[in-house]
Amino acid sequence: MKITFCCTDTKAEPWLQGLAAALPQADISVWQPGAAQADYAVVWAPPQPFIDEQPGLKALFNIGAGVDALLRLRLPPALRVVRLDDAGMAVQMAEYVCHALIRHFRELGGYEADMRAGRWSYRKPRLRQDFPVGVMGLGVLGQRVARAALQFDFPVLGWSRSARQIAGVRCFSGTEGFGDFLVGTRVLVNLLPLTPETRDIMNQDTLSRLLPGAYVINVARGAHLVDEDLLALIDSGHVAGATLDVFRTEPLPAQHPFWREPRITLTPHTSARTLRDESIAQIVRKMTALERGEPIAGVVDHARGY
């Protein structure tokens, strides 16, 4: 079995060592232009020439959950694209979202600002039932986040393209359920895959339908959010603020107005990082299963985009 590694901005050696330890009989190397045909590829943001030069690949393993950048390439229709199901990212995402949720609900940012200014102050406690959390996207990560929010006794709603059932979560699906999901949500958490249908989904119209004093947490892709619409709704008071981990351009340009808006908390695309050892173990299990002719989870539907 021949495996090639083609990952932009990722140190190759630790991945090669991990793959070689798990698959000692495999021929594993970093892709270079003109390299021999491989059976499998482990990739992150590979260039189009890589795809063009490897027409015989059995599967392309993406070292992340999001595959939108990969699907923008010209891929053979029959090529299996396999994303990571979790690999340690779900618990990280749940930690991040719950931190942002509780920091907003408990007004901890306000307390921090007061203490830095030398003010000893209190705020009236708020009621959890007044802060229903709506999770957009109910895949592996979204379900973990929804269940985590339930543990803190928040009402939780969920919305996805196809119907889901999650104990304790009011689930909505499809275009017909989207409006009801929005009007019942005060804290909106975005975990959708980025597809043509979901691009710009958080805009003036959708965010205006949230409960007054809404809060936005975006941990999916920057292109889901129309930046100027969020800023306008914060200025109007309909949206109280946001926690944003992803942006249309990364790193976030120095002149972007998000930097200057104190009601927006920014982090540098760090809500859930790929854990190498867990990822390698999952990729190896799936490669081995494919070699045996067995089905695997995480195969991306090219048409749907996830």
C-alpha cells in the first residue's frame, strides 16, 4: 500500500512517523510534483496539480472535519473524500462553545471589565430559560455541543438539513423548520458545513429573527456570516454581541472592524484543533477497512458538500 502526504502548513514528519508506526508495511512519503501514483492520500488544502497527478487514488483523507476547501478543487467524481468524524475535536468544540455561552450568560466579560477598572459590582442573575441555545448543524460536533449545553440546564434547540432526534433537544429540519428554530433561539451556535446553500446564512434577515438581545457563536466557517450585517445588528441592540473563531479572511486583517468592537470576542480559529495521534488512528482504521472491502464512516457526498 502506497500512501502520500500533502498537507499545507503542516509539519509532515510527525504524521509520517505516526502512519509508519501504525502501517509498517506501507510505503509512505510526502508528495512532490511528478511522484508515483499512490493508493491513498492524507491531505489538507492540497493544490490542484496534486489531484491531477493522482488519478488512481482509492481515497483522499482530509485531516479535519471541514472539506469545503477540498471540494472547491476539480475532483474525480468517483474519488472517495473522507473527513475526520471526531478525532478529539468534539470535546474541544463543546468546551469552547460552553465557555462562550456561560461567559455571556453570566456577564463575566462585564465583571472582568469592572474589576480592571477598580469597580466592585454585581449584576442581577439571569434565568437560563430566557437564553435558549440554538445549534445549527447536528453532525458529530453539533450533537456533542447540544448535549453539553443541556448539562448546564439551558433549553436547547437544533437545526439541520435532514431530521435528527436528540434526547432533550427540540430538533428542527429543512427550510420549513428554519424559521421556527430562529425565533426560538437567543444564543445561536453555528456548526454547519460550508456549502453553497449555507454560505451567508447568518445575515440581516436570519439574525433579525432571533430573540432580542441575541448572541452569536460562530465556530464553523467565516463565510457563513455576513460581517457587516452582524455589526449593524449589534449597533441596533438586537444582537448583544458575538464570539467568533472563524473569519472570511484568516488571519483577520488588521483593519477589520471586528477588532474594534468590544462586544465581539475573537479567537484565532482555535476552537477545535486536529489531534494528530487520534487522527492517525482513525485514518489507519479506515484505510485498513477499505483494503478489506468494508464500508467506512465519514465519506463525503460531493453534491451535498459534507
